[in-house]
Amino acid sequence: SGGAFNSYEEFSEILRKVREALGEEALKNIHIHISGIDYTDRGEREHLNLEESDLKWQELLQALHDAGADGTVISESPNIEGDAVLMKEFWERLSSR
């Protein structure tokens, strides 16, 4: 997508299409990689830490949570562990509401 999708509404629409095409089980066993990405006109240049990127990762996680997604999220940022903890803590806050 070249970073074209970056809002709760867009993430939710993609997840709706996944559910529609592949069924609920696809969301229950989802496996995705998340990081910020710096794009050039040629495409992906490098991965960025979440807080240094324009990726609306909280909105992405909110959309995943609202869609009932479960499975595995892999951090691909340069700060793998730090961003993994950041996402895990945010997910836990969503789940405790």
C-alpha cells in the first residue's frame, strides 16, 4: 500500500474485507508485522521506531481489537523490544476496558 492506509477507518475496512474473504478464523489466527516505515518514491526505504514514524499504530491496534483479532504481532522496528512492549502495553489497556 506504500503507507496509503493509516487511519482507524481504513484499517477497519481492510479487516472487514479479510473477514469477508477468509472468514472469522483468519482474524482469530492473524500474523502481522508492524513498524513505522520511511517511504521514497521507489517504495520502502527503512523501518522506523513507532514513535518516530507517522504510522497511527494505536489506531491500527484499536481496529484489530475492535475486530476481535487474535494471533501474533511482530515488531519490525529498529527498537524491536521497545516497540513490542509499547504495543503490548497498549493492547493490554484496550483489553482491560
